[in-house]
Amino acid sequence: MFKGISLKKKKRFFDNKNKINRKIVFSPLLVIPLALVCISSILIKSVQREFLQSDFLNHLFTGFLGYFLAIFISYIPIERIKKYLIPLYFCSLLSLLLIYFFGISIYGAQRWLSLGIFSFQPSEVAKLSTILTLALVLERKSISSIKDLLLPFLIVI
């Protein structure tokens, strides 16, 4: 009678979501970004019609890769992510520092790091890691005076 009930929850890397609901799959939060990637790719193709090389396929591939990567990451439990937030934060700070020494200039701005086959902007990773690290610190520490805001202030700076 009580076979399926367990008092101890098993820890898994991904949450087990057996039933896929059609409302979730076709949710506006999932469909609208995908539609915007497709529309912007078509706009890039129409603007660069006269050029020999177009960025539209690169934009479409990168958009789909980011879209499916975001869905994949959303299935990782937050407890697993919390373990790696502090190292991710310091790696993002290090990558921001590396821009000054090894950064490449694209479209006149030296904001990119080249990793051989692709280049990326460390500032995008730093934004996400700063917000998540700040949330982690604020979750663990209660704020009762202005002195308690020193560590969150240092994280944001």
C-alpha cells in the first residue's frame, strides 16, 4: 500500500520530472525567447543580404545553443549550484582581470577573451556570478546594522 512513499529523499543530480506537461513545453517563457532568436536571425539575414558572408547562421546556432543550455541548467537543483558559486565568482573576477592583459578587440572594444575556437565576454559571466554570490551571502547572513552590509557591498564592487 505504501510502496511508493519514502521518508528519505534520494539526492540526484537532476530532479526527476517524469511527466512532461504540454503547458510547460509551450509556455510563453520558453517559446518567446526561441521566437525572438529566429526573428532576429531573419533580420540579420535581411540586413546583410548584399554581403558575401552573413552572420545569420552563427547567430541562429548561438541562440539555439544558449536556449537549450539554459533549459539544461534549469534542471540542476539549486543546492548543487550553491557549492560552486564562490569559485565561479572568483574565476569570473580573474577572467575580468585577464581582459587587460590578453583581451582582444572586437568592433573597437577590448572586452573579449579568446579561447581558441571561440571568444566570449567575461563580463556576462561576472554579472550572473555576482548576482548569485550576493544572493548566497544575503541568504546566510542576517542584516541588522550597516556593518552587516560590508560583505555584500564588497561583492558588488
